[in-house]
Amino acid sequence: VTEQQLAAIWSQVLGLAQVGRHDNFFELGGDSITSLQVLAKAHREGITLTPKQLFEHPTVAAAATVAVIGGIDAMPSSAEEKDAADILDVELSDEEMENLLKEIG
């Protein structure tokens, strides 16, 4: 996985002009919802990264070392073709979000 691809995705999701390779996703303003948006965009680009991996490797450089390009699941399904913001436009409590992240990570 190229760091440039991940940096571009983070930049788009977080609304930042630039993201450096050692910038921490969560220190840049990322949270559990935006992390899921990042994962959805990455998946559409053929990059597999789990929520757990993003939480454990929160910089572009670190995430690039554990993310996988391609694979069987790289092609988006019709549900994934929707904008991530539309899919993730829900109100969840912190506890519900933690449970969701545990289930999918």
C-alpha cells in the first residue's frame, strides 16, 4: 500500500489540504465515525485495512505497513458504492460504537 494513497484518503475524509506520513489520524481530528469512512474509501480503492489496524497503527506510515492491496474483497459491492457519509449517517452512543468496532475489527 502506498502512503500516498492513504494520505489522500485521510485528507479527503478529514477535509485537510495535506496529511504527512507521521501525522496521527486521531490527533488530526479523526474519530470512530471518520475512521469507518476512511476504511470504506480505502476498500473502494482496493485497500484492506481493519478498524483495529487503524487504531493500532494511526499514522499513514504505520497503516501502510499493515494494509493490503487487492484480494478477493477489493471490488466494491453495490452498498459500498454509496457515499460513506450516507451509509454512516447514524447516531450511535460511545458504547454502541465500541461494540460495532469490536464486531467488525
